[in-house]
Amino acid sequence: MTAIIYGIKNCDTMKKARAWLEEHGIAYDFHDYKAVGIDRAHLEQWVDRAGWDIVLNRAGTTFRKLPDADRENLTREKAISLMLDQPSMIKRPVLEAGDKLLIGFKPENYGTEFGT
């Protein structure tokens, strides 16, 4: 099974997650959603499984620079629309591996999920 890690190439957290996968011999493909985007179906699946409040990166610069009207009264659909318009608002990384879905990077969570 090859994992797919979604994120942005130059993100420091992405670099840490990719290094962790490589150090533990876990094969993965990288999908740069800032360069090639992300389709609605993937984003909706992540939101359905994890919740839009987990998938949406409210701590990031892109979200913080939004007008107040865009940041207020968030709903599932509004959050998905924001992330589709500006994929850098998706929390990084998103890792799919079989039936696993990990959002964000914490080495201990990766270790637990991959049994290392």
C-alpha cells in the first residue's frame, strides 16, 4: 500500500511529515494541492470523515487575511468553498493510507497509525 500525502511543497510541517515517512520506510506519493488543486470529492470526503473544523486551517496566514465576513458564520459548505478557492487553507498534511486519514502532523500519531 502506498500512502498519498497532500499538502504544499515548501511547508515546514510537510517537510517534517515527509521526512518521517521516509525515515520509517513508508512509501508515499505526494500531491501538491497548491500547484494542482484538490477536487471537491476529496475535500468532501475529508470533511465527512474528520469534520470541516479539523480540515480547515484557521491558524494559517491565508485564513487570517480573509475579510471578516468570510471568516464568520462558517458552515460545512462555506468552509469547503473557501478551501477549494484557496487550497492553502487546508490543514497540512493530509495523509491517506488505506482506510487511514491523518490530518496534521504529530510523529506520535503517525507512529501509532503505522505501528512504528
